[in-house]
Amino acid sequence: MTPEQFALQTSPERARIGAEVGVRLAAAGVQSVRSPGLTLWYVEQFLPLADCAYLVDQIERDRQPSTLLSDSQDENFRTSDSCNLNRWDKRVRAIDLRICDLMGLPERHGETLQGQRYAPGQYFRTHHDFFHTDQSYWPEQEKTGGQRTWTAMIFLNQPEAGGETAFEAAGLTVNPRTGMLLMWNNMDATGAPNLYAAHAGQTVHAGVKYIVTKWFREGNWF
Ligand SMILES: O=C(O)CCC(=O)C(=O)O
Ligand SMILES: [Fe+2]
């Protein structure tokens, strides 16, 4: 899709969600970095070390090669391992609810936390977390909560080298820091997909990188 086509996909509801979450995070004193196209919000030491270790264990137990929703089946696009965490596990749910509460988003809008593991040499190429409505996956996603709005990500550890999350279009790069929560809105102020929110998980050069990602929908995902 062209930038013009994305820009036409405005939505008052998604604009409202974007604005409300921003106001709430600012009121909570959450730190942010702004570039012309994108604001990144972050909380250092959001997740206690014991919870980070707990999630790493779950990821080690359940991980499978990562998949893509996209129609382009490029197997070199995302080379990590992933798994869905069990959202009804008491400890996982408590983490989930802490994120929802901070952002003021309903639990039911959130997809299940996804764990990711990158060994040295592994990466996730530049992509958008929002859905492309010209792809074959869209009709199904539209019925299960619609467009993705906010992304919340927690770094569970710091690999020895590499593994930054890079927002190239916005000119922002985030270094993994154990327990840090990172949040951004994938929609712009009009509720249309924000191309400045494109990002990559850069290659890990030494050590293993563990994160969990949570994608929020505009409506109920479950
Ligand atoms: O590994 C990263 O830093 C980025 C992960 C990511 O983009 C995602 O989970 O959607
Ligand atoms: Fe992403």
C-alpha cells in the first residue's frame, strides 16, 4: 500500500484511543522521547527481575520458530523463536493487567503476551505492527478486534551486544535494558496507520535477547 492509501485510513475511535493513552501515560509521569513522527514511552525497571526470569523460563520451554502473518513468506524476515504465553497463568495475567492498567486499555483489547527469543545472528526486519488491510489475513483480524493500535514490549534481559529496537523512519533506537517497558502508538493522530512507527529488532551479536510483546487492538480481541 502507498503512504497515501494508509493516510486515508483514518478512524475517530483509534484517534481517541491514541490520545487518551498518551494523556494517561503523561499523567502517570511515564518518560517519553519524541521525534517528529513518533513518541516512544518507557518505564525503566517496570518488571521485577524475578518476573523477567519467570518469563524467560516460559519462553525457553515453549519457543518455536517465529512466524509472520504477511502474505510474503520470506523466511529470512524474522529469524527468532516465539511463543504465546499462557494469559491465564496467574503470574502472567498479573503482568498483563499491570500493563493494561498503566495504559488504561481494556484487558480484552490485548492480544496474548508473545515471548520472543533471539540467539546471536537473529533479528526481525523492519515492519509495521499494524495490519495491512490489503493482505489475506485482514478479514479474519477485522473480526477479532480490528486494527492494532498500541504496542507494549518488555525487555527481559540485556544481550551482550546488539538487539536494539530501531525505529529508523523516526530516527530513534532503543537499547535493551532488563525490565524496561517500551510503548508506542502505531496509529497517528487521525487514527490512520503511522508509517513512522516502523521498527526492527536488530541483529543480536552476542548473548541471547528475550522480550515479551503485547499488541493492543482497537476493539475486543477476545
Ligand atoms: O525485537 C524487537 O526489538 C522488536 C520486536 C517487535 O517488533 C515485535 O515484537 O513486534
Ligand atoms: Fe514489531
